[in-house]
Amino acid sequence: MRVAADLCIVPMGVGPSVSPYVREIKAVIEASGLDATMHPNGTNIEGELVDICRLAEACEARLAALGVQRTFFTLIFSTRRDKSQSLADKLAAVS
């Protein structure tokens, strides 16, 4: 099933700045080959539901490898079965 997703991953217990960890997550997302656009509070991703779930797991595994003991995730999905609609299409519809 093709979905649009908004993924936010927050490593906890690593201090006030999470930028080094976000850079690591960004590299995992870019290596995934999925269509993704980072924004200030997360990343919009388009793709198959199973692939996005695997990506979220890979991001958590990378943080664990860096020693992060606790991670907070939000993952929001949007689907459309009546027609194909990209994130860009959704934005254009309200412009």
C-alpha cells in the first residue's frame, strides 16, 4: 500500500542538542532510496507502507548503535485509494 508519512524521531537522554543524531538519521533516510523531504520537525516520506516501517526500524537501529538508550517516535500515515496523490499534489490542491 502506497502512503505518505510524516516521521519524527527524537533521541532522548543525549542532551539539549540532537543535531548529530539527526544527521545520522538523515543519512539512513537518504540511503533508503525513498522519496523524503526533511522539515524542521521531522521528515515527509512517500513510499510503500512496509518500506517506511522498515526505514523507521533502521533509523532506530542506527541510534541504538550510537548508544542511544531511549527514542521517541511519531509516525503518521496518510493513504488515498481513490487516486494517486503525491505530497506535492496535496500541497498544490490548497494553493
